[in-house]
Amino acid sequence: MIITKDILNQKVPKEMFPTRLDSATDLYTYTDKGLVLYNIKPTTWNVLYPFFQQHNKFTMNDFNIENKDITYKELIDLYNDIYTTKYEIEKGFNEEKRKQVLIEEFNETFGVNETTISKRLASHYELKYSKSQNVYTLYYLESYIANEVNNIDKLLNQKVYQQEFLSLKEYPIPKEINGVKLVDSLSLLNDPEKLNILKSNKIETIK
């Protein structure tokens, strides 16, 4: 579940207390064909995502909550304190560094270069249950928009991951493409402001 503003002051149910912290940085690529999405692990997750950083990210596997009456806001504040100390200060992954490693991983994965970021789309927190590990994880996700790739045709024809294109002409956006579900965080694009930001940063496939 995405932690929205309207539940920040509510208490986190004890059965949903996270014991893991995780993070991901997304790179949205919007083209004439639509928003490029990837089915990165079809045999396990089978969910469509924007490209997201998989290496050099922040994780913590032994997270423990002492306050048994914690609210969602307090939980986020606790996460932010740990994230700032362990990831940003101790490891040096400030926002510019995170953007840099995101672009480097994107370029290396798809064999492209000269990728640039134009906008920061959104950041949010999700509390999700992992069936494989039988734990709840609190995720921090931030999203950026690419506005240039040196070889967009190569990207659109890549074979690294199963790929789909999400048309942003429908509103609200659909929940699946060709029978494959979209990741929950894409519900953020039901916000007209965020949708317009993405649409205004389209990469043209025909020059």
C-alpha cells in the first residue's frame, strides 16, 4: 500500500510492522509509443515497472520498531533518519549521486549513453508484504524523468527485459497491459499534474 497523506496520523497495525527497509530510484522514459515499462522478473513478480535502480541502493534487513503505537508519519520519519545517516552521509548517496548511478545503470543495462534527466517526478513510501520472505518492507521510491537518450530506437527495441508501452491517453491509467499488472506506484500518474509533467518531457522517436 502507498502511504498517502490522509493516513499519516493513523497508527500502523502491529501485524504490518516492517522488519525491512528498502529503496528504489525509478527512471521514467516517455516516448511516442508511450511510457516504456519492463517486466523485469516475469517468473516471480510478473509486474510491469519503469526502469529502476537495482544496485547500490539502500536496504536494511534488521529493522526493529520499539514504539508499538507508531503512526505512519512517525514510521516515515524514522526511515528518513536512518536513510540520511546510513545512505546519504555515511555512503555519500545524496540526490545527485543517486541520479548519477541511476543513469549509469540504465545506460549499462540497455547499451545506450548520453541519457539525461529533466525532472524529478515524485517520491513516496510503500508498505508491502513479501510472500517469499514473509515480512513487511517499507520502501522509499523516488522517480525521475529522462528527456534524452542517444539511441532511443535501440532502447525501444531492447531484448534485456520483456517490454510494454503504456499509452497515457487513457485516464485513469489502466491497471494492466496484455494481462500483466502495472506496479502499484504507477497510480501516481492518475494525478493530472504528474501526468502533465511526464507528457511534457516526451522523447521524440522521429527526429
